[in-house]
Amino acid sequence: MSESVLVSQLQQGISIEFERSKNDPAHKIRLLLSELLFIASELKDQKAGNYVKQSDLFECHIYTEEILDVLCIAMAELPNLLNILDIVEALMCVGNGNKLVCQLVANNPESFLEVCNSL
């Protein structure tokens, strides 16, 4: 499988849908979490080495700050469902992931040591 169920049902690409959902924050969170959780599940299924996922959403610099905002809100609202280590591991597999990880840890300084040890 190459993409999540939600993303595969989109009429346009994920980045266009993300752009169109400016007035629908819940849809934006669903898109982002669907993509991240799909990547996390693919990582768990991988047995070998480096996994790299191409994602229009994460590779486009235009959305980097907005992705970070949505991700920080989702993690604050769903702390029991979103493990920062799983999110960081998934982000390290996409374009601009390292930048997002740095900013995510900066917004969650209490997770700094835990994230550093896991990497």
C-alpha cells in the first residue's frame, strides 16, 4: 500500500486538499494525522534499514509552519494517542522532517531528552 485510506480517497493530492481545508481545521488535522499514522505503521512493518516516504505535503516548504501548528495542536489535544517518539520517527522519514522535529521539540521542551535518546 502506498498511501493511507483517507489520502487515497482524495480527489486531488494531499497538499491541495490541505490547502483547501483552510477553513476546516478538523479536516486539516485528519489529513495530517492520516499521513503521519500511515508512515508510522509502514515503519513498524519495515524490517530493514532506512524508510523514506515521499509526501507532497511534507516536502512543500510552504506548508511547513502550518503543519507544525496543526501537529502541535493535535499533540496538545490528544496527548494519550500521539506519542512524540512515534511522531518524530515518522517525521524523520519525510522531506523537511528534520526541521519539523527541531521545531516540535522546541515547542515541547520537556520531550527534548527523550527524543534525543530515541534518535
